[in-house]
Amino acid sequence: MNFLALNILHYALYIKQIMIINKLYKIYKEHPEITTDSRNVTQNSIFFALKGGNFNGNKYAKDALKKGASYAIIDEKEYQDGEQYILVDDVLLTLQTLALYHRRQLNIPFLAITGSNGKTTTKELISSVLSIGYKTHFTKGNFNNHIGVPLTILAIPDNTEIAVIEMGANHQAEINLLSHITEPTHGIITNIGKAHLEGFGGLEGVKKGKSELYQYLSENNGIAFINTDLEHLQELTNEKKVKQIISYNEQHGKNYHTKLVDLEPFVEIKLSDNRETITIHSKLIGEYNAINILAAIAIGKFFYLSNKQIQIGIEQYIPKNNRSQIVQKENNTFILDAYNANPTSTQHALEHFSNVNTSNKIVILGDMLELGTHSHREHQNMVVLANNLGFDKVILVGKEYSKVINCCDNLYFSNVQQLKTWFDNQDFENTHFLIKGSRAIRLEHLIQ
């Protein structure tokens, strides 16, 4: 095929895609509920028949329509059986393109959040603050990947004034893709740390992958919020030539001051400007969460919220879903941080726990996953650190920790069920526990 013919073909495919999206967007406006799971179909929704390694959504399109969906978007012709089936070349690409089309109808700020640690908590804090002054739509749960982000965008109501979109990634080019679907006007990287090292290929790969957000903001005249206390971030904004930067740190933001007042039991921050000084009493623990609170303050101030509005937004946020939760059971206290774990977040959790002013402290560590060739070294580092910090007991759980148990004298269990059998037979009193591990280890089952 010659060059001219190839370009004509590409143009024809482009026109076809535009026609499909225009048609589909009209249908979407009449049926704005989107689902990708035939088990959870709502009446008059649109079912997108996504495919994965172990499933083919096309097979469930008929079932989705029977359950009340108005249309099914499919990409395999053999499953087309009537006008309610809309055949496209690629269901996932169509979902992403439809989300981008909807995003372009919304002339509002879009704030994108990514980072190695704390992005979900930061997203929740920022959204809680912005919701005090604006109709705010934000990512629910962990809908932060190539499927979750389009679904989040397509759930944005027309009356929304600000959108806050969380972006997760475990390899390079993901943040670039999500940025081009979201087209953020503003962005923040919470930090750069040792997360998803297997997919990113090491810390330098993490830096490159996360900085794709800065690259997009640079190319599209977006605004980046930068915590100048954190290494790598200033370096990356310079490297990507981000022109519009709102900087903040532990002491200063634009036209305001902050001071970390206390960390025990929860983070307290003093916020002041030329009008007033207030103290924000959060429900969050640890200096690592103080950084997330500072991000919420900086963004709240940028969007002209008052100190009182920012205070209300931060103080009304209560951590949940196994993220830095404080759980009381009888006379024992648990810091339940079992939603995710990587070397950076685990180190921060251990260091915070070592500074908690109490006796009888026990650490329970579950495997940190997706570390690839770095796994053995990083798990050994965590065991050594935990033992050097002088806790009363260190307990290890999971296959990765089994490979390093010889370095120190610690209790070890292959899974949480074995741990729970042992744990339920102990007689702990007035004991503080830190529970930290990756989601797949399910350490939360220990106290459920």
C-alpha cells in the first residue's frame, strides 16, 4: 500500500471513529450510567463489554441487556443481535475516547493527582476541602487506571465546578495515557518513592513515569503544585520545563504560613495569613500524612477558599478502607495500614510508629509486592529497620518475607490465616500494633 493510500485509510478510520463517538455521546447523554460488569447492571445504563486476560465481556452483553441495560457496546460481530448492540473496533478505546469527548464538554478545572505514596489520601483530603466551596467530583475508591479514569470522567455531572482525578500507574507511559484522556489543567505529584519497581524498572523509572504528568502540564500550559521539601519534584519540574508552578513546603505557601504543631495522636497544623491564625486538628497520623494535608491547604488557598473552609474540609476527613485507620479492640490499639505497601511507605510507617509515645509496641509486616528483582533486598532492609527501631516484637507474613527471616529473630507466618490462629490464642493487653502490608496479603483479616 502506497503512502497516499495509507493516509486515506487512516483518515477514513478517523472519520468513522468520530461518527461513532458522536452517535454514542448522544446515547450516553440520554443514558449516563455506565457499567462494565454485567452483574451490576442498572436500568437504562450502557454496558461496555471489556475484555481481559481471563474474560470476554462480549459474552455477557446479552445478559446485561436482559437485566435492563439500554445498549451494549461490543467489538466482536458474532455477538451482535439487534439495534441495542453497538459494534465498535475496540471497546476499551471507545470507552476512553468517549470519556475524552465528555471531558472536552466541561469547561472546568481538572486536577490530576499521582505519586508513589499518599495519592489516594491526598485526593480525599483535597476533594473534602474543595467540596466546601465548590461542586466537586472526584475519583471514588481506587478507580485510577486506564479503565477507572474514563469511568470517573463519564460519571461527572454537568453542574460540576471542579474535577479531581487520581491517576495510578505501575509502568511507564500509563500517566501519559491518562493525562491525554483527562487533559488536566492542574496537577500534583505527591512524591517519588520505591513503588511498583518491577514495572518501572527501578527508582529512575518511577521518576520518569510519574513525571509524565509534568510533561503534559508543560506542553499544555497547565499549573503544577510542587512541595519543594520533597526531593526529585523540583528537579523534575525543571527537567520538564513546567512554566506555571505553585510551590509550597512545610512553612510557606503563597501568601500564607503553616507550622506543624503536633503529631500525637493526630497531625495538627497551624495555618495563618495576614487576617487570622487557626489550628487544624486532623484525624490523620504521621508526618507522612502532614505532607498530604499541606497539599490540600495549598490547593484550597489557590482556589480562594478561606482558612475556615480549609479547616472544615480537612477536619471532616476520616481515614478508612485500611488506610492509616486507628482501630480500638478491647484495650488494644491498631494502626491498620494494610491497603498497600512499598519500601518508602513502609519505612515511613515504621519510623512514625517508633516515635509513638507508648509502651508494648508490636509490628506486623506483610509482603510488599511488585518489586521484581529489588524484592529480596527491600524486604531485608525493612526487617533490619524494624528490628533496629526496638519494637517489642516484629512479626512477618508472606512468601517474600520468608526469604529473609534468617537475618533476624522474628516470628514468621506464611499467610494471615496462620497468623490469626496464633494471634487469637494470645492474651494481649494495652498493646499498640502497626499492621502494614500490600493489599493482596489481606492483613486486615487479622482484626475482622
